[in-house]
Amino acid sequence: MSKLGDIVRACPIRHWTARYLYDRFKLFLYEIKHPDYPWLTPLAIEILSSWFRKTDSGLEYGCGRSTLWFARHVAQLTSVEHNHLWYKVTKKKLAEYNINNVKPTFCRLIQNSRSDKLDYIRIADSFSDGSLDFVLVDAMFRDECALAVLKKIRSGGLLIIDNINWYLPSTSNAPNSRTRQDGPASQNWALLSELLKEWRCIWTSNGVFDTAIYVKPCPSVC
């Protein structure tokens, strides 16, 4: 099932404007032309493809097409997934393409289990501070996962948050976007927004969903 399909089903009727239909069709054509690209905005993918280095190492919450794409651009990737079926599909794909620089990690999530939730989020704790070149947050508990990885990202490294318009206010025209009047989606998102104030942000949108790329600043002594 494609991410675009999920977004279409969740899209309020008021967003079915001529502009939105055009953006959706444009994205549909893009996905046909790039079936192996991550479910991020085209501009975000373009930026990342020129940003990543073959020596980079990263972490992603939520495996899928991004897993294989990242693996081809970086040295090492840890990919965390809570859906066992999707985890198995991704592992199979990695084996088919003989990709061996990815550590797929299954983390069970039982509904309302605080222990499972903490185990999922705390996978970030297995990394040393400043050891990751990038982190993609595109799955469960995005606010808490993003907060957990901030110290793990090196200066100049990236925090990538997909569907950012669902959580932080913006002027985006994509469906379900939060406005300035709405404010952040939760206290955690408000805290994250405050902590990221000094990070350079590249906010991208395709009119259907948004992807934000935050660049961690160097310390003042840098």
C-alpha cells in the first residue's frame, strides 16, 4: 500500500481543490517514474541525494522504500520497524538486492504497552552522542523519537521528519496541515520546535505532504 493512497483516504473533502488534484496527479506521475524512491517529497529526495556521502551512517524510524534507497547512498543504516509484516518484506528486499550495510531492527509494539513504546524510542540510546550523520523519523511516536535522537546527530548532520505539517504549524497547503493558530500538535512538539530553533530548516512540500530537513548547527567554538 502506498503512502500516497493513505494520504488520499485521510484527506478532508475541502482539500479536493483543482490545485490539490493537480499536485496529486503530479506526485502520481513522479512515483510511477521513480518506483524505488522514498516516500518523501521530491525536493527532499533531491537534496538528500546530493547531501549524503558514502561514509555516512544513519538511523531511520520506519523502514520501507527509504531503507533500500538510503543503503545505496550511505555506509551504514539502522532501520527500525514495528510492523512485523513490513519488517519481513524489507528484509526480503535487502536480501534480493544483496544489500548488507543495513541493520533491520524489529521492535514489537503491543497496544498500550509502555514498555514496548520505551524500547522502541530508546533504540536511539544504542548510539553515542554525535555519532549519526542523519536520522529519519517517519513512523510511530515521531515527537518522542525526534527528541531522543537530537544529541545523537553530529554537528552538520540531519534530522529528517516526514509529514511535518501534521505536527508543526506552517503555511503549507497540504491536507491536515497545522496553522499558526493551531500551534504545535502536542507539548512534545512544542518542545521540539523550541529545541530546533537554532537548526537550519529546509521545509519542503509537494502539495500532498511535507518533509522537513533540519541541519544541526556547529557549536559556537566551531
